[in-house]
Amino acid sequence: MSKCDKYKITSGTKEWADTNVNCYFGCSNDCRYCYAKKMAIRFKRKTEKNWKVMIPNEKVITKNFKKRHGRVMFPSSHDITLKSLDNCIIVLKRLLKAGNEVLITTKPNLSCIKKICDSFTEYQSLIQFRFTITSINHELLKFWEPNAPSYEERFESLKYAYHAGFKTSVSIEPFLDKNPIPLIRQLSPYVSESIWLGKMNYIRRNSFQGHYKKYYDLIRENYSIENINLILSKTQQITECRINLKDSIILILSKYSEKK
């Protein structure tokens, strides 16, 4: 797709990869909007309290992978952290040695990204990074993604991977800033592939009481049709990289179109 093909309708995670691999249960980032966390709690695999305790999945870590059809997303339900890095590298090495194309998805820790880039230079053509960078606002990041790396660290990770010659892309899903254009403009010079824009899903109003209610209200304002249309009009001026809309945004636009 050329840069003039500005928006591409998505179809969930299948737009990103054909299969996924995870080697830990739980995620220390403990993001408030995490779908994997909600499903783990719902099916009693984890609790609200112990979700952030990452437990290695030895069955996956010791597995010998074969070549899979299409692209593999790694990981999809936990992150690559300093504590999980060694086992994540073991799994990545086996996936790549089997000839798999891998989409590495992470809220990046700079030390982890440096180690991955340095460890897999020979597999550079099989790797694309997709860094989740949702805001430039420290307060919003600390509330929604309490244990994830700071914006500055994620930005430095993106730059490091880009300058190391790896394919880079960014997921701004969910976008936490009412106006994500300044974020997109800062990131886009270091994105070789695309930037994905999406909304927050799976949040309930009654989960945000007292002082926390303001965060819920701010998020609802972000995803009004008026604000989304304003954002899309401004992205027309961004030519450095492709902007893709997640299906969560497409759904809002289609519902609004049906009502007109």
C-alpha cells in the first residue's frame, strides 16, 4: 500500500498476524483496560491481585517450533520485561530459526529492545516491531498503564530499533490523549511501516468511582464521533508514514454513517 492509501479497514488481530505465541501467564504492566487480564480473571486462570505476577509457561519455553503459515505475533497477552526477557529470547530464537516471520508487540523497555536487536541481527528481515505507545501524558500513562515503561523510554526504544535497521510500527491503541496528533507527529519519522490508531474497549463506568471517574469521562470524550472526525481530518497532513484505523474506530464511523 502506498502512502496515499491513508486509511485501511482492519479486521481485528487477523490484520496483524495469523497466529500468536505467549510464554508467560499474567503481565506485570497491569494495564487497566487489558482484555487478556479480563479474560484470565473471568475464566479463573488469574485473579485481580495476581495478574501482575508473571509465571513462565515452561511448555512453550521448551517447545521446538515449526514454520507456521503467515505471520506470528509475539507476545499477545503479556509483555517483554527485564524479568521475562531471557525466556522471551529463547522463544523468539526458536520461532525465527524455524523461518517464521514475527511481529514483536510490546510496550518497550529500552534494555530489552537493545538486547533483542543485538541478538537477532541475522533475522532482521523476519522481524517487525510494533510498539504500543498510547500517550505523551505522564499522568494518563501512570493511571491506565501503571507499571509499563514511560513515554520517553518507549520513544527511545522506537528510535533505537529504527536506527538499527529493523522494521518499525506503532500501535496507538487505545489512544489516551484527546488529540493524538502531536504524538503521531513525534513518532512518525521513526516508523518504517505504519501507525495503528484504536480506541479503548472493555471498560465499565461503575469501575471508576470518586476521583477515578474523571479518567473514564475523559476517555469517553476521546471517542466521540466529533473528536474522531477531527483527528482524522488532521491526519491528512501526516505523510511520513501510513495511518491505519483499528476496527474499533471503523465501527464508530460505520454506526454514525448508518444514523445519518
